[in-house]
Amino acid sequence: MLAHYAIHEFGLGVVLACDALRISRCTFYYQRKRIDDNSIIEAVSDVAEKHRGYGFRKIF
């Protein structure tokens, strides 16, 4: 991320780096939460195999 580069290469603080790049500190600190969707994918695939006539809208 560009803000990390500015902090490490130029010695800027988080607030100054985020202000310079016009991003919020929430965006800087955000970490995506990984969700295990395998059980849902498997259940939807089972329904799709069992009922081949069902369309996208009916399954989802």
C-alpha cells in the first residue's frame, strides 16, 4: 500500500501519510476478514445438481 511506503521510506506518521494521500485512517488500518464459504458453496452446488431446471435466481 502506498501509505505504508510513505511511512517507511519518508518517516511520515500515519496521520500525515493518510492526509497526504487523502485516505482515512480507517482505510489504512482495515484488514479484510476471511470467511470460510466452502460449506455454503457445497450446499448451493448440491441444489444446482439436484434441480438442474432451477435458474440462478431460484437457487440464490
